[in-house]
Amino acid sequence: MYQIMASTKNRHKLEEFKKLLGGQEVEIVSPLSYEEPFPEVVEDGETFEENAVKKALAANEYIDMPAFADDSGLMVEALDGAPGINSSRFAGPDATDADRIEKLLKELEGKENRKAKFVCVIAIANRGEVIETFTGEICGTIADAPRGDHGFGYDPVFVPDGFDKTFAELGAEVKDKISHRAKATKAALEFVEDEMSAVDDL
């Protein structure tokens, strides 16, 4: 069984990653299990990849085991890719998911183009170096109003292509098969299983 540190204290993300890796030979170690304060990483990169790399390296330094981090967000075509890497900070540092959704819908008022995509980049770090990064994307559209009670973030307003329901309506059973995070995690898991077995401390 491989152990790998997840560089996040976001309980929603931790739960999602654990579901995605259910039944696999990989155990996610949560920083919430340690008394030592987990480092706060300033996400000042210009891309999802840069931020994921920073967080993965910080987690690897925090504890002597392989670590991974994701950086993800929503890119809306009519807003020139915003909120993008600032998805979690779109409506200010203390904003709620509802606040961010409200701001998004307000900025889309009067715009016919509702195309958007979720992007997730996962970086894996070990021995102070980034080993590889993986990207997952899913395209869709932004609904006119929030719908559904599942998920988190922008899930209530994101309708993935091929569906007529939002992520928040579809629920985890569907989302965990098609989401940006599921795609990036699948690629990372395949890498871990195929390549990382050669690394001594995995």
C-alpha cells in the first residue's frame, strides 16, 4: 500500500480524492491528522500548474513522504477565462461558495455565451522535486441559477456537456466519473502504479 500526502486541508477535496482512490493500492494521508501546523502556501502562480507544484513541494517538505497537490478552477469563456486560478478568491478572501456563484452569475448577465470548463492540475513531489504533473478538464455551460444540493464550489451552476443537470444535481456517483479532478487523478494514479514502484520510499 502506497502512502501519499495530500496537500490540502479542504475536507471536501480530501473526501473527493478518497472516493476517487477507493479500492486502489494508494492511501491518502491527510495533513489534518498531524499536530504540526501545515504550511500555508501563497498561491501566487500564474497557472494552475505553478500553484499545484508549489503546494506539492511544500507538502513534501512538511513530511518525509511523497506528496501531491491539485490546483483547480473554473474558466468561463465570456469572462476571458476568469475566475480561473482565482476561482476560490473570486468574490474576496472570506467569500462563501454562494457569494462566488452570485458574483459569477452577475458578471454573466446579458451574455449569450455560457461556455465554461473546469480544469484540474495535479502535481506529485518526492525528495524535494516535482516528479510529474497531470491535467484534467471537463467542458460545459453555466446555468442561469444554482441547482442541486450536492458538491461544492461552482458545482450548482456547472452543467457538463452531454448532461442537462448541474454537478450539484448529478451527485458524486456521476461527478466522480467525469469531472476534471477525476480525470487528473486517474492519470496520476496510473503513473503512481506504473512508475513510482521503482522509488525506494514509496
